[in-house]
Amino acid sequence: MSMVSKRFARLIDLSAVQANHSERDVREVAAFALEQEIIAVHVLPCWVPLLRTLLPKGGKTLVGAPIGFPGGAHVTDIKVAEATRLVADGAEEVDMVMNIAQALSGDFDYVAADIAAVVSAVAPTPVKVILECHYLDEALIRRCCDVAIASGAVWIKTATGWAESGATAANVAIIADQVRARVGIKAAGGVRTLDDVRDFYRKGVRRFGISLATTRNLLNRLDQSPEIFPELADVTAA
């Protein structure tokens, strides 16, 4: 495994959050993550207790899961209960779908309070807020970034991977411009090529939510041709 692919593994949130991801899939991603020292594995909430048994606490791979998934419209009390339960089950990161419907309705006070309640309930566990950019125009993406940051999010994430689009060059550029390094950026939803990964990395993305198949493909390519991702060949840049 090249040094470049090892460094890239530390940027990957290996994702198994589709409706058809079974116990077999969870075990497979956990084993791969341990082998490759992936930074985190994210699974559907029901699989967190199992994942916690497969990934030793204090090891190199974190356990993560989404809440309010995938629509974001759960009432706040349910999101808080879900997040609290996931942390109790062993989650070390929480990816929260913001209330997209309320954002589209212009009720940003609701969106802010929803995020803040979850952040407070699970502190100091880091919360990434999923915008689901597919449904938002540029002005809404910018406004929601600011609301999420003010409410305590430490990462802004592009998408759930369930909508028709997610991490596009345009969406990532808007988020990066609005965030201006105040919090981290996670690209998810359609991240499949090294061209995308390099472009997003150069824009400031430092976590990539990607599937097992895509992860294998990207790491294999970087093993064969590490020179194609020069930023990760430079220790100071990585």
C-alpha cells in the first residue's frame, strides 16, 4: 500500500447506509476498514452495536452513523433520542440530516434549534450536518452552512447519498467559499472518481463518504499510480 493511499484512507468515511446493506455488508466494511486503517465506518443506526463489536474502541477506525436519516424531518425530540442512543451504543461521530423541509420553508430558527439540540445532547461527540444539496439553491446552501456552524456543527456534509445528486463540483465550491475553513467539509453522494476526489480535496474537503466498492477502486488506483494525487505525497500538505 503506497503512502498516498494510506493517507487517503485517513480521509474516508466508509459508508454502508443504503436500505439494502445487511449484516454481511457491515462485517465486510468493518474488516476492510481494519485492514486499510480507514478513518471511520458509517452504518445505519440498527447496525451500530454490531459495528462497535467489530471495531475496537480506541483503535484507528471510528464508528459513525446518521440520524434523522434520510429525510431530516424527524421532530427534534426524536433526533435527540436517536443521537443519544447511538452514542450510548458506541458511535463516535454523528451525521445529522438537517430539517430540509423547514429550511425550504424559510424557518431557519427551527433548523438552528434542531441542530443545536442534537449537538448539545451528544457533546463532545462531533456532529456533521448533512445539507442534502440536491434540494437547495446556492443561497440556501450558504444560509444553511452559516446556520449549522452557528448551531455547533463541526462539519458540513453535502448529501445523504439517497438523493439524485450530492457532491458536485458546484456544491462543494459553494460550501467551501461559505465555510472558509471555519469547520470541516465532508463530500458524500456520488463521489466515485479520483478526478472528483482531487478536485474536492483542493477545495478543502477532508472527509469523503464513499462506498466499499468505490473505496477499493480508488485505493487500488492510488497504489498503482500514487503520483496522480501529489497533494497526499507531501506530508506537510496532507
